[in-house]
Amino acid sequence: MKRLVFCGIVLFTTSCATEKPNFSPLSASFYSDTKGSDSNKGTFTTINANLKGNTSASEISNLIATFPSFKNNALNDEITALKYNLQNYLYAIDVNNAGGKKKAIRNFEKSYKKVQQLRQYLNTDENEVLNRYLVRIKSNISVIEDYAKGI
């Protein structure tokens, strides 16, 4: 009988799931990551801002890659300079180089003004295509700048 009671007690204590205190630092870190801690409250908005900025930056990269060439050679040369300045701008944003970003924006604006002057030599269809590209580039740059100011 003693043996049966002892086996019952051993079986009962080993089969029941009990909460044991865990003194591991990993468990506290895991809890704060899964449940959310007070220090991570602004992370969601930062991720959203980075996502919007990255989306705009990727669209600028796609526009650079798909930019059409035109019949006017001087315009094509200036568009090459414009694309180069845009790539410098995106790189400066990526490495958080404020001086490089400012310089790239300044050079982009110079190229943009030259492209605007050379647009008068294009036919209507090419002018509309160029206008669509330039508007999308400018709007994406303004979105990136707005999010960069907000962060």
C-alpha cells in the first residue's frame, strides 16, 4: 500500500504542469518582445515612415531605370546628369549623409531647370512623357523630405 501511495504521489507531481519561476534573462526579453514594452511605443510609426520613404525611394530608382531617351541629344545628356544626381540623393539618404543630400538636391535642381528649358524643343508626345516622369520624381522627393522632417 505504501508503494502504491508513493507511486501515486510521484506520478501526480511529475505529471502536473506547474508554473516555476524562471530567472533566465531570455524569458524577460521574450516577454517584452511579444507583449510589447513601453520603450517600443514609437517603433510602429517609425516603421511606417521608413516604409513610405523606402517606397518612394524605390519608385525613384525605378523611374531612373526606365527613363526614356529622346531625340534631342542635349536633353538626353542633361537627363543623364539628372539621373546621376538622383542616385547620389538616394545614396545620401541611405547612409544618412545630410551634407551629401543637400548637395545632391542642389545639383538635381540645377539639372531639373536645364531640362525644363530644353523641353521646348520636344514634340507634344515626348513632352507629356517627360512631364509625367518629372512630376513623379518631384512628388516622391517631396514625400521623402516630408518623412525625413517628421522623424
